[in-house]
Amino acid sequence: MNTPPSTDIRVCVDVGSRKHSVAVGLADGRFLDAFEVDHRPEGFDRFFQRIDALQRQYGGGVSVAMEGYNGWARPLDSLVQRHHYRLFKSTASGSGLDMQHFRQRQARLLAEYRIPRGKR
């Protein structure tokens, strides 16, 4: 199994109907950023601007984990693929999150992508 370079960027997206919560870290475990984007073209633009800036800074590839495809993930999931990021379906489920619930799910997503607890 190939080990990803430590500069590879891991993005976890908690999909909502109006907003998407985003957590970003590196493959070596460093936590980089957390933010929300609106489920609108302007929000999607902001998502890619932030991730592209991190990619320029760290130089690695980008992998995005989302709760699922279709539904509220549309059109962000297809935009991620058009942006040539790797897209993974997450095993997280549920909707209507409050921030505490999001943090719990964010921790599970980061754990799935091997970002250690102390580095989040």
C-alpha cells in the first residue's frame, strides 16, 4: 500500500441543505483549517479558493471525503471531480447538525483519513 506524501491535503465535508461544514488537514496529521460555505455558487467558489490556496502552499494532492453523493452534495461533488480532486464517499450519516454533532462527525471523518486526534 502506498503511503501518501505528508503534504497531501485531506478535506472532510459535512453536507447540509444550506451550508456545508469543512475541515482540512494534511496526511501527516496536521490540522489546517475549518470553515463553512453556503450551498450556493459563491460558497462553492469560496470552497475552491480556500482549498486551492492550501494546495499552493503545501504542494500536495487533494482528497475530499463527503457524506455521500447526490442529494444535498450536488453539485459540490461533481465540482470536486471536475477540479480533479480525489472524491471519497464517507460513512457518516444524518442531517440537521448542530455544531457539537458536527465536531463529533468531523472527528470520525478525520480519523477515517488517519489524522491523529491531537493534530486536529
